[in-house]
Amino acid sequence: MAEQSTITFIITRQNDPNSDPYEETFNIPYRKNMNVISGLMEIQKNPVNANGEKTTPVMWDMNCLEEVCGACSMVINGTARQSCAALVDTLEQPIRLEPMSTFPVVRDLIVDRERMFDALKQVKAWIPIDGTHDLGPGPRMPEKKRQWAYELSKCMTCGVCLEACPNVNDKSNFIGPAAISQARLFNAHPTGEMNASDRLEGLMDEGGISGCGNSQNCVQVCPKGIPLTTSIAAMNRATNIQAFKNFFGSDNAH
Amino acid sequence: MAGQREYFYRRLHSLLGVVPIGIFLVQHLVVNHFAVYGEESFNTAAGFMGNLPFVLLLEIFIIYLPILYHAILGVYIALTANYSLKNYGYFRNWMFALQRITGLITLVFIAWHVWETRVQIGLGNAEVEYSLMEGILSSPFMLWFYLIGVISTVFHFANGLWSFCVSWGITQSQKSQRVLTYVTVFVFLAVSYLGVRTIIQFAFGV
Ligand code: HEM
Ligand code: SF4
Ligand code: FES
């Protein structure tokens, strides 16, 4: 026996990237153990708003439905999180859904997270191994290091940390915490380390690590529990040392 | 390299907050605290500082230019942040906001304070003397203005030490950052005591 037979969503919608946002309310039948996405699916099946008017179905992004792809992030009752992992029973009613404000809206709850991929390019968050000949197996990684590096590798580029960061906004060009932590991940890798300075230079470029003001919201909201603020401090240390090496000269500035 | 100018400017901003501005702040409050030991003591201590060789050069390069740089970039930094305490009311986010708010309060306070003391002394309208501060702080409005100004400046300095240690990669682990929070709270209380005690001395003569 459910105590309530309907649940209410108040959704901030937008028809296309250039039109104005508006709110629309929906009442949908309650089922046990619903998550926000199953609520959105209900609306998709029967796109009628709370006034009984037929409307366009609400659009959102999703993929894995198990909190590993990062596509379904949105602002739920004021905080950014994954809608696939947001259980209706744990949310206050009415449930307010908004697109993440840090990113341009594509439509309704779908945002364009391209700036995060640009940021990964800026810090060269990959390991270049392609060459003219087989390089053979790479060096091994100490187990202890692998353990913490594995934690960093869980990032799914979901954007929640950027949304929560007060310095990631349209007045600043700060790339945000995720890419900084990824630079640390690839610099920790024994092969990746060979290009460590390239990533540090990326972090020192415009919009890089110096945009961080230590509000530390990122580490509180990251659904993967990534130690983002430790990564930022580690990369602060590494970029500072790199800057000194660059200026005074060093044979270890690679 | 040209793209790294912003990085350099921000690191310089952070460094100047501690060296020399932060060091100057603590020195300034320690010297002023001599007022508590009597008018004579204060005049001797302040007179010593005021009669250092090349005092104008020292002031310009250790105080005015660094504060001007730190303040101008600081206002820009404060205005380019979003404040999100409603949805993200975590302790550090509060400190983040307070760092910026106290920076702005400090700017107003320092501007007025320098105008009222150093500029007037430079113009020959006043002397570096116990009675100058005694006169200023005899007004209740000024008393509150100075109390708020000093506490806000010291908060900004103490919390700034915390973020300085992160910006320079000194405190990397969560644990060291937590311990540094306690240390900077202590710095805040200790240095605030110095400042507030001195103000009470000037205002009430006790
Ligand atoms: C007695 C005067 C001042 C002292 C001792 C001082 C000290 C500091 C210190 C130590 C920091 C930390 C640097 C870091 O985070 O790495 C800081 C940061 C900051 N200061 Fe000041 N400051 C003073 C005046 C001002 C003024 C007048 C403003 C103007 C609004 C200001 C704005 C800021 C801002 C916005 C930050 C944060 C920078 C960041 O997070 O990157 N400060 N200050
Ligand atoms: S660091 Fe965490 S919050 Fe940020 S994008 Fe990656 S998974 Fe999302
Ligand atoms: S759908 Fe992949 S994280 Fe939610």
C-alpha cells in the first residue's frame, strides 16, 4: 500500500539552446522504488502536464542507468547529481528538476558537456603510446600507487563537480576540478609520467589550476568519491615546481 | 608561455597575501599592542618603525604596492565567483565566501584607515602618536568600524594562510588540511586578540 498515489515533478524546460527556460509541472503515478529517470519515462509515455494539457515529452540524457557513465546529471532539488541514482522515496516533494546551469542547455534537461572534454584536451589527459615501432610492455606501477590512482580513474566526466564549483561559471574560464584530477592520474602512470610536463603546462595555461579558490565543494559532491581536493593540492605542488624548473632551468623539466 | 600569465598573476597574488602583506599585518598589530603597556611604550615602538631608514621606500615596496596589487586582483577574483551557500552549505564553501567578503570589507577599512592616519601624517596634519588613535577611537562609530575592520582583516589573513598552503601545494592530504584548519583558527583568535586588545586600550584607556 503506497501512502501517496502520485508524485509531482516541477521541471525547468527549454525548447532549444536559444529559447527561454520555463517551468512545467507533472503529476505521475507513484510506484515503489522509482528513481527520477523512471519518473521521466512515465512523462515520456504520457506527456500531459498537471493542468491536463498535452505537451512535448521532457528530454533528458542517460546511458548506463547505474551511475557509471555520467550522462544523466541534473540539478535535483537544488543539488547536482545523477538522476539514475536519485531514488524518489528519498527526495522531498515536489521534486524539482533543472538542467545543470554551468553547461549550455541543448534541450530540457540535456546539457552539452563539451567544455569538460576541451579541458581534458587542455591537460592532455591521455597517454601517447603510438609510435613507429612496438614499444613493448610498459613499466609496472607500485601496487600502493595503483590503488589510489584507481580511485581517480573512476571519473565519469559527469560535470557535477563543475556545477557545484563557484569558480566554474560564465565570468571565468576555469576548467574545473575533474580535468585537474585527470592530469594527476595520467602523471601518476609510469608511461604517462614521460609527458608529465605537457600536462602541467596545460594546467598552467589560461583557465587552468590557478582558477581554483578552494571552496572544496567538488569533493563533497563527487558521486565517485574522488579525492578532488587532494588532486588539486598535488597538482598545485607539481605545477609550482614545474614553473620554477622552467624559469631557472632544469634537466628534469620533461 | 604567454598563456601562463594568469597562472603567474594568481600565484603572485597568493604569495603577496602572506609575504609581505600578512607579515606586515602581524608586525603592525604587535607594534600597536605596545599601547597596552602605556602611552610611552607605544610612542617609542611606533616612533622606531616610523624612523626606520628609507621608510617611504620600505612602505611603498613592502606595503602599498603589494596591497594595491592584491586588492585589485582580489576584487576581480571576488566578483568572478558564484556564491552558492544555499545549495552547497559546506564549511569550506562558507570560508570561500567569507574570504571574499572579508577581502572587500578589508579594502574599505584599509583605504579609510590609511587616509585617516598615514596620509594625514604625510600631509603634516597629524603625528604618529598615541593621541591620534585615542582621538579616532573616541567616536563609537569609529570604534565599531575599527573592530569590524580589524577582525575582518585578521580573518582574511588567517583563512588566507590556509588556502595559501593549498595553493602552494604544502598541505596536500586531507589530514594536513584539517590540522591546518585548527592552526589557522588559532592564528585568527590570537592575532584578533592582539588587535582588539589594542583598540580597547585606545578607546577606553584600559
Ligand atoms: C591586510 C590585507 C590583506 C591580507 C593580509 C591578505 C592576505 C591574503 C592571503 C594570505 C590570501 C590567500 C592566498 C591564497 O589563497 O593562495 C588572500 C587571498 C585573497 N585575498 Fe587577500 N589579503 C589582504 C587584503 C585583501 C583585499 C583588500 C582584498 C580585496 C578584495 C583581498 C582579496 C582576496 C581574495 C579574493 C583572495 C582569494 C584568492 C584566491 O582564492 O585565489 N585581500 N589574501
Ligand atoms: S570528478 Fe566526480 S563529480 Fe567531477 S566529473 Fe568526475 S565523477 Fe563527476
Ligand atoms: S545514466 Fe549513466 S550515470 Fe546515470
